Amino acid sequence: MSRFVWPALFVLAAAVPFLHPSGYLLDVGVNIMLWAVLAYGLNVMLGYTGLLPLAHAGFFGIGAYTTGILTLKAGWSFWLAWPAGTLLAALAGLLLGLVAFRTRGDAFSIFTLGVGVIITLVINKWDDLTGGNDGLNGIPAPAGLEEASRAIGLKLSGGFYLLALLTLALTVLIVARARASSFGLSLLAIRGGEDLARSAGVNVYTHKLRAMMLSTALAGLAGGLYATYVGFLGSAVTGPTTTFTVLLYLLVGGLGTLAGPLLGTALIYSLTQTLKGLQDYQYIVFGPLLVLLVMYAPHGLAGLWTRLRANRPARAAKTKEVSGA
């Protein structure tokens, strides 16, 4: 997407709540944007750096539980607890990276998977702090959000929608700036080969740590928003299932692309909600769709669009040559 498409997309999306759609549609929109932020965080590591961290949902949980605990038990304002949760997730990502980046390949993924499971177990067993199996109930909405929503003619659901949209816009801007910077180019070099990147003068270890911190910060950012939107937290949302679900969003949308995380999340989450009545049978529908995707769009929806655009001039030239003959 060009630099003009993104602003136009966000302006159109911002107009949606003022059309007063149903609460269900607003809820779907908020969830798509929320999970897309989490997918963007994973894309920083997997799409740009070429590393698969399987503890991503754990950092989502760190951001969510930090925000929930500080607002519910410590009496903090959401507007202070949210950045605190994001910062804590980034610091936890730094600590993980200091150890995990001493491994490579599959060992890195397996190690981070183990860390993710440990995070979930700690959340599940620390009853006094996290609520354990009962979770955290009654996490309040952001102070002032309902009043601000009413001031512009919206309900609280519309206010949450706009907050999620602003969060997504900020995420896309941060990722786009990072990708276009020397930092982003260094990450792409690391993805191409760590030894080759070192020979080009890239400090591989430092750049991977920075990428991990950015990735986990975005996970914590999404987690904090999730906590205040849902109002309830349970340890299940921090488990490997959530990581693999977000990985599916990313694979469908397109790894290493700016639009891929949003496209994949929008498509799969919408299909999931549409097929919700089928329960377990929905995977019978997802299976063939994923097979078709791998066959005809191995680089995801964004990759397919890029390929079609690249082939358009060639097809036009061939048509012109045929007509001229």
C-alpha cells in the first residue's frame, strides 16, 4: 500500500462508528484491530528478522495483566497502567533475548515456546496477584473514555473502536518507520543470513535485541488494550494457542509486509466469527482454504497483490505486442 492509501484507509475506518452500526460489528472491528497489533509485533521478529518466537502470547499476557492489576488492584489510571504494561513487556522481551539469542533456528523457537508456557503457568498459579484460575474480573474502562465518546455523539463501544483504531495507526506508523530505517534494513540483512550480515558490519546481537523489544512492546500494547476492553482476563489467552492463531493471521496476510498482518487478521477473524455456529467443524472450511492459499499465494495475500501488480506491466506489454502484430 502506498503512503496515500494508509491515511485514506484510516480516515474511512474512523467514520464507521459515526454511521451507528450494530454493537456486534463494532466489536468485530475492535478485535480485528487489537489482534492485528499483536500480529504486527510478531511480524517484526518473524517477517523482518526471520526468527520465530513462540512466547509472543506470553508478552501479550504481561501487558494485559500489568494493565489489569494496576487499574483494578493498585488504583492506577488506565492511561498510566497501559504504557507501564507495554514497557514491562519490552523489558521482559529484553531479558528473554539476552538468553534466547544464544541459540539459533529451531532451538530458539523451542526455547521461547518453553518460556511462553512458563509465563502462562506463573499467571495461572499466582492466585494472590493474577487471580489464578478465576482470573481478573471487573477491569475498568479507561477513565474519561465514555464521557469523550458521548461528547462526539458515540457510545462507549464507539469510543473503544476509535481507541483501537488510533492504536493500530500508531503501530503501523512505528513499524513502517522502523522498516524504512537503517535498523529495518539491518533486520532484513539478518533475515538473509546472520554471518553475511556480520560481514557487512551489522551488530547482529544488538539488532536482534532491539527487534525483540519492539516486538514484545507491541504485544504488551495490544494486551493492555485487550484487558480494558474485555474487562476480564484468564491465563488461557496467554498460552501457545494464541501465539499460533496470530501466526496463522500473519501467514495468511503475508510475512514481512506492512499490510499483511492487518489483511490476514481481518480475513481469518471475520471468517471465524461467520463460521462460529459450526464450532469444531469450521476447521473443515479453513483446511481447504489454507491449502489453496499455499498453492496460489505462498507469500500471503499481500504477496499475491504485489505479484499481480508486478505482472500487470508485462501482461500489458504482451497484449500490445500481440495487437501490434
